[in-house]
Amino acid sequence: MPTGNVASVSDESSLTLPAERSSLRPMNTEIRDLATLVGQTVTLRGWVHKLRSSGKIAFLVVRDGTGMVQVVCARNDLDDAAWAAVGELDYEASLEVEGEVKQDERSPGGVELLAGDVRLVGASSDYPIQPKEHGIDFLLNHRHLWLRHGRQRAILRVRDEIIHAIREFFYERDFTLIDTPILTGSIGESAGTLFETEYFDLGTAYLAQTGQLYLEPAAAALGKVYCFGPTFRAEKSKTRRHLTEFWMVEPEVAWLDSDGNMALQEEFVCAIVSRVLDRRRAELVELDRDITRLEAIVPPFDRMSYSDAIEILHERGSDITWGADLGAEDETLLTEGREKPLFVFDYPREAKAFYMKENAADPRTVKCNDMLAPEGYGEIIGGSQREDDHDKLLKRIREEGLPEESYDWYLDVRRYGTFPHSGFGLGLERTVSWICGLDHLREAIPYPRMMNRLSP
């Protein structure tokens, strides 16, 4: 009885393939497994990454999403149809190859495939992205194809690893995932950066800037919660740090103060970096990332008050005034020469959102922090202790000119069993950019949305 990849079934007719797929052989081997199959005949399916031909022999580099392998196609080993198929191959054509796995230390993965049969599945003549320099607009216009290329594949694998690290970090610490609304009637951040849409007969709805307002009630129910999904900012910015659609993870914790919040953030970021170093080192090498920079990301991180930061910025030539939020240049100045992220805490209340708790030691400020990544990548986390005093929160809502009726449910959290709580938001794309060493967020997400780009 066959063993290995063939499933055991009682009714062999269930293995019948649909008509449109009947030409595909039922068994397929992934490239990452070839090193364990030396001497065996296998079937691969993938795409042509490179090819060169010399008379009666052709050399292909084939990728399948799990790795790459050199395929040697010799005329003497192939019938007329298979050799004709080799002649039709082009860059990024899809194909099916059957052949014997041979050990070859010079080849990717230490093995190569000696083809015994080749079938062209999908032709790829005039593939738009060739092995030459292309402008960024051209590449973004062909983003759906650009994803196939080595650098982009490495970035997406690191992004995927970071996502796994995020989910496992919170799962292992007994956080509960809460899926918060994307359509909302309540503003979480600046009203000037909202995408609006008419919502039936109920007036204007907004694409969510944050899930935080919905997490706070859930924290009263479950203690430790988080949301993770797309968020939207209609900010008319073309900087390398901004997207109009990006992913953010936001934990919220009951009975946690501002200092504890920063400690959680520090543990969180160190766990993410450690996992990427452990599991995606090959991709970091592919990206030419200086791995020693990431190996330095261990606790503790330095902490600095906003007021101290302003003094340092003045010493370094900035003309920022006390009360203004830090800009990208200010963040870069503060992290110059630092190997680890930097916490800046206790910002002026006017510079931050209405829900942040007033600092009793200095009522001009609120209990909040930003985590600034080194190497000029700026803010990757913003967090705060939330205002748990009903009357103070209502006053801030009125000061901001926000519609009170839209926040009546949010104020209920303070009316009925208010409690100290804190949380933060980590921007996924900014974190991916920092860990991968990217110049722009547009490569950190599969299909970037910017103020001048809505396709593909």
C-alpha cells in the first residue's frame, strides 16, 4: 500500500480531479523537502525564476513559494513534447517538472533536479518586471507582480512572522482577542484624519482610526484584551512613514498604570524581535539587514520625559516649542546614537488625544508615552493610561468639541465601576519597516494605500 504523501481513502473515485485540473499529476513535492528526497523521482510545480540554455541542455531555477532549486533539462532525457515545452519557457512562466533529485552542494539547497518530463502550465511572454532597474511608480503599478520577487517575498515572510509573534505573545499571556468595528460613529484620534461615509439613515460613519474605545469596555469584562486589524487615517501626508490604510495591534489592560504599560510594551517589542531573529534570519540576510542592530534590542529601554526631550532637542538645534507634538525630525534627533528604542513619556495634554489621563504631578501633561525606534524609524508605539474619572473625561470631550451623544456609551465605562486601565497601539508596517531596514512603509504591506494610490 502506498505511503508518504498519498492519503488513505476507501473510495478511490474520490481522487478524481476536476476536468480543468485533470492534466496535473496527483502528487506534488515542495522544494523545501527536496534535500530529504535525494535519489527519488518527484514532481514539482512552480515558476521560472531564471533560465539559460546552451544547445541541447537548459538550466532553470524554479521557485514554488517554499524555496528554489536548479532544474537541469537535457535533450537526451526528454521526449519531443517536453523539450518543446522547455523552449517555450520564459521568465515567470509556470510549469510542472518531473525528475530525479540529485545532491549538488553548488546548487540552492544542496540539491538539483534532473528533469525527465517538463510541461508548460502558464506562459509568461513579455513579463513586465525584468532583471533591471525600474522606477518605484512602475513597480507600485505592478505591485501584484512585484510581490513575486526575492526582496518582497522576504519582507512578506518577516511580516507574517511578526504577526504570528504578536498573536502568540498575547495568547500566551491570557489576552482575549476582541474584533472591534471598522465602521464607527465615534472619533478616536484627530477629526481631521477621518474617512467619512453616509450610513443609511443614521448620518455619517467613519472608517476606524483605532479600536481602543471599544476595547476599554471589553477590558472591564475580560481584564486583558486586544484587537488587531486594519485602521484608516485620511492624513494628507506623502512621507515615508505614512499610509492611509495600515494594520495596528492594540492591547488594553485593566488595573495597569502608565509605568506598567511601558513595561508591557518593552517586553512585547523584545519578544517580536527575538522571534524574527530566531525564525527569519535568512530573510533578514536576503534584505541585507544589519542583524547586530536587532540583536541589541533587549531590555531595559531608556525612558525620558517630554520636558527633558524638549531640552535635549534645543541643545541639538531644534526650534520646537514646549507643547508641540514631536515631529519626525525631532524623533530622529532623540534616537541618534541609540541602539535601543526610547520611551518619551508625559506629553502635554494639548498634543494628545482626549482620553489620556491627566498627570496629577503636572496637570499640563497626560500619562502617555511614545516608543521611538532607533535608526531614524520614529514612533512605532503610542500608549497611555486612560482617564478613568467621568467628569474629567466629559470635560475633555467638550473641550475637543466632540458630539457628546456619540460618546455616551463610552462614558458608561466610567459611570458603572470605573477602574484604572492602560493600553497602546503598535503600527505593524512601521515595525516591519524597522525590523527589515526598509526606506518606506509602502514595501511593508502587500498592497499599499497612500493618498495618491488606490490600485492595484
